[in-house]
Amino acid sequence: MENKLTENKMGVVPVRRLLLSMGIPMMISMALQALYNIVDSYFVSRMQGTGSASLSAGECGMNALTLAFPVQMLMVAIGVGTGVGVNAILSRSLGMGDREKASRIAGNSIFLGGCTFVVFLLFGIFGTDAYIRTQTNDPVIRDMAVEYLRICCICSLGISLYMIYEKLLQSTGRTGMTTIAQISGAAVNMVLDPVMIFGWLGLPAMGIAGAAYATVIGQFVSFILNAVFHYVYNKRDFDTALRYTRPDITVIGEIYRVGIPAIFMQALMSFMTYGVNIIFGTVSAEAVTAYGLYYKIQQFVLFAAFGMNNAIIPVVAFNYGKNDRRRVQEGIRFGMIDTLAIMALGFVILQVFAEPIAAVFALSKKTQSLIILSIRIITIGYVCIGANVAYQGIFQALGHGVASLIISLLRLIVIALPAAWLLTLAGNAEAVIWWAFPAAELGALVYSFLYMRKIHAMQISKLKVRDNRLATVTESAVSTGA
């Protein structure tokens, strides 16, 4: 009976309500993830000590976080991308009522999370120094960045498995539980940041290493809570026994058929940030720091949009598996509207509060002015970003992971990096380099719109139109049973 109720929620609850009930907890969860990135930056910017020739210790620390950030984003990319594959095919299996396959999908996803940890453990031990040297020659910034990144990689088990368990809970509609886990981890991180960075409560002052330890401890808290929720509640929908973690090549292939394009799509954000660090480094160290901090500020808005994206995927995928054209179309329409509304609100807030936001951080006047300028210019493209993010979720849900990858290639690499490089050649490069990003979003949106028309003609228009009255009756039964 429990299994039936869980399936019916995705198939009969009004789509707008379902998207909001699933999306809002995920938006809160992802916004909190962005918040503790900002908290790290806030406290690091106030570190005291010896800096480099032209930058204070706090600004050196901020620059170090910016150089380390692409690898942290890559960790998230692999976890989220794998989770997207799991989410899409697990939701589809549940929609078709295949409990055995759902169990194998869930078990193999946990195995893949462990494999991800091993990769970053090895990188943390052997690769961090060489990686950081490709971005800076400043010995103070380099040493800070290596120390911070090495800790985050060697202790990455928490983030690797946290994201897998989060996606398993999202696939069954239990997004509220993932929010509890995210809030708990974020709270622990934010409390520990000043304690470990500055040496409060009798602890030694660890500086940037303290920021790294606070981050990984928070990730472990979220991982443990999500794992507990998974093993207690998801067993109603599929089996969670240890034997299902045994590698199954067929299942892993299905996960990565959708997941690999999603991994690349997410990883492109990491590659873009790495490329921007190098390109902007030819302009000034302040431009690099300003971009790194802007990107973390932007995550409040962008992560909210991706929260809605993560709600679109299981809703559209489940109802596509059910062959229900009406609900697929509603998932697409309402998902797009809500994502655009999020980005429009973000545009207004950041434009209004650009100066107070920049003033929060203990940075030079020049760096603060560049942060304000980046906000003023890049947010002009936010509506285009919202549409592109929504289209990516829709394409993934319908099995077009490669199309989602192409959108990311256009907006993050193919257009953005060459445009940024060309703008560094201008006499006023610090003032104009930011225009590369809205231009890239607009170019990607043209492709997204045209591909959506193709998908509608090839797939969506051929689905069955279900009887709305039957859905209403079934929803009533679910509500009564609950």
C-alpha cells in the first residue's frame, strides 16, 4: 500500500502544487549550500596575518578560495550528474512499478558515490599542488589554496555520498528530508567557521585550514542524516539491502547514459571557472577575486533555479514513463514559469543591493567596485539563464542528456571563454570583461528554444491524453489514504 501511495503522488497530485512542494525544499537546500560558501568567504576575508606584496592576508585567502573552487565544483558536478541519471531512471522505474529495478538502481548509485570519493582522495594526495600552480605564481596564495583544497579532497567522502542519498530521497518525493539534512550541515559549517578559523573556544587558530575543516564536517553531517532517512523511509518504495550495491554493468550504463552528459554539463561550470581564473588573472588579481566572490553570490539565485530544475526532472520523467501527455506538458510549462520568476526576482534583488553586498566583505575598494560592476552587468542575462536551466531539466527528463550538455557547452565554454578572452584585449578590460556572460546565455537560449520545438514534435505530441477525471479520483483516494 505504501508503495502505491508514493507512486500516485507523482502521477496525480496537481503538477503546479507538486513542483512547488518538491522544488521549494530543494531551493532552500541549495540556497543554504550557497550560504555556507559565502560564510566561508566572509570569515576568510577577515583573516589576519602576512599577505602577499599587494594583498592583505584576508584578500589572499579569498583569492585562494577562488582558485580552489573549480575542483570543489567538480566534486559537486560528478555527484549531481550521477544523481541526475539516478533520479531520471529511478523515477521512471517507480512510475512503471518496477520495484526490483529501482532497488538495483539505488544500490549501484551508492557504489558509484564511493568510487567518486576514491578519485578525489587520490587527487587530494597527489594533484593539488600541480593544479594550483597552473593558476598563480604568488607563493602565499598558492600555499593557502593547496592547504585548503587538499583537506577538502582527502575528506570528500561526506560530499560524495551526501549527494547520492539526496537524489535517492528526491526521486521518491521526500525532498523535505533532504532539506533537514542540508540545513543541519550548513548550520554546523557556519558555526564552526569562526571557531576553527580564528581559534575560538580554546581551539588553535587554523586560518584557511579551519575553513576547510568546517566545510567537510558540515558535509559529513548532511551525509549521515540523508543516509539515515534513506534507509528508514525509502525502503517503502524499493529494497535498500546491501546486496543491491553490488556493481551491475547494465544499471550503471543506464545511469550514465543520462548521467554522463549531466556530469559534463555540471563540470563545465568548473572548467569555465578555471578558465576564467586564468583569463582574468591576465587583467588583475582583484578581477579574479571579484569574479570568485560574485560567483558565490550568484549561487543564491542560480541554486534556487537548479532546485526547480531538480523538481522538473522527476515530475516530467515519471509522467513520461506513465505516457501522460497532459501532465508532461504541465510540468514543462509550470517548471519554466517558476524558474523564470526565480531568476527575475534574483535580478531585482541583486541590482538593488549590489553595493551593500560588496561592502560586507573586508576587501579593497578596487575589488569591491569590481564586484558591484560584475553584479550590474552579469545579472542582465538572468532571464536567459532561467530559461536555459529549465530547458536542461526538461531535456534530461525526456532522455536528451546530450542536448542539455550542448546548452552548457554554449553558455559556459564555447561562447563565454572566447568572449571573455577577447574582452581582455580592450583598453578598459576590467570594465567590460563581464559582458561575456550575458552574451553567452543569449546564444545558448536560441539553441534551447529550437531544440524544444523538435522534442515536442517528436515525443510529447505522441503521448496519450489521460482522463483528467480519473486523476482527480485517484488523487482523492491518495489524500484519504494518507
